[in-house]
Amino acid sequence: MREMATPATPEGARWAGMRTHRIMTDLMTDLGHSSKLNAEWAFLTMLRDEGRRAATEFLDDHGDDIGERSSADIDVLLQEC
């Protein structure tokens, strides 16, 4: 993706300089599609707690990367889709 974004144009320069990050947890990949319809309070609070845990882990591992460099390879992420 970075290769397609040419710095020769203002928009291309923004894309070429973009830093990408991904906060990920195994739980999100394990949940089925029906989980999107689950509005039970216990499920929602579990998602909140898992998100906080994943964000804390991400910041511990990559906090110094923010504003400096990408911690996720967007090309690899796009290939996973």
C-alpha cells in the first residue's frame, strides 16, 4: 500500500507517511459472527475488559512506536483479508 502512495501529491504524501497500528486479541478471532448480535451485559463488559487488556498490552509493547513508526504491516494485514 505504501508503494502505491506516491509522495508526489499532497494526498499521496499523507498516505505514504501514514503509521498504522493494530490492537488485536485472540478472543476477537475466536468469536463467531453471531456475537455481533449479543447485547447481554456480561458479554459487553467482557468485551470492554478484553479491550482494555489488549490496549494495555499493545501500549507496553508498542507505545514508543506511536508517532514514530508503524507497528503493523498494512500490506500483510490486507493479504489476510
